[in-house]
Amino acid sequence: GAMAGFPPQLRRAAETAGLLLRNEREQMRELLGGRIIFPDVSSGGTVRHMIGRSLRSDARLKYLSLGGLPKTIWGLGDVRRGRPAILTESIIDAVNLRQMGLQGLAANGTGIAGYLLRELRRLPVLLILPQNDPAGREAARRWREKLGHARLLDHAFAAGEKDLNDQVLRLGLTETARRLRESMAALGLKD
């Protein structure tokens, strides 16, 4: 409807949000077209941000997010403060965590803006699950240093597994969830 211009308010809102762009021939195109969309939703149901992951392996940009909106920690808007939250680098890992019944959050990269650090510090129990590569371990170390109360989750990966999603693909959600809960129990935590 927004692409066709019906109703006009929807099209204007989509253009303002950056969802619709004009090409050099003044034709409309969707910014996140051809991607899996991960909306970041608040507890009240408001979409705070959107991230699109390309389905093409040869895509120049694997992930793309809406410009003009403040960066968010995916999933932070609806986290329950009475349960442990697990911060990851990858939105796919955070989605996997949620499918396991855990509270997954994603930084969507290795950096976290200062205003987001303040929001994360408000969580009583915050765990950091590093990716299984040098950049991921370094990012987790920096996050831990900046967040103070956060704890690193010592979770074992097999050789060749870059992240939690690789482990889920190899072992399945149930076995990966069991192993994660064992890692949490080693810290004296349960979900």
C-alpha cells in the first residue's frame, strides 16, 4: 500500500522513516526489500528500529538498518528485569536465545553507544555471550569493562563454530539450550 501511495499518510510515513527511497528515475524502492526484517519492539508494541538481513550470500551489506533512528539494543525494549538477559553481538543469536526461552539481546555489531550502556546497566542480571572469534571475544571484554556488573558467560563452542547460531545448526535448539543453561548454572544462575 505505501509503495502504491494508498493511503497517502502511509506512504508519507514510510518515506519519512526511510523505508521507501527514490532511485535515480524517481521510482520508489524499499530500503529493506529482499531482506529478513527484525523489528525491535518496545513492551508497548511500538517499533523502535528495524534491521534487515540479506538473503543473498553475495550481498555487499549483509545487515542494513534504518538510518535516522537511534541505534538500539535489539530486544531490550521488552526484556523482563527479573530474569537474566543475555547480550550477544548477533541478532540471529539473540533470536535463537529467545526461541530457547531465554532473554536474548543483540548489540548488532561490536560497538555499543554510551546511551545504550546506561540502559543495559539498569538490568539487574546481564550476561555477555561472546562470539567464538578474536573480534567477538575482544568486544565482550570491552562490554564487560564498560558495564561493570555484567558477567561473561563461559560457553563452550566446537572448533569451527563462530557463534551460537553455528552451534544451533549443529546441535539443535534443545541441546544448545541445555548447554547454555549449564553455563548459566556454573555462575549460580537459572532462567
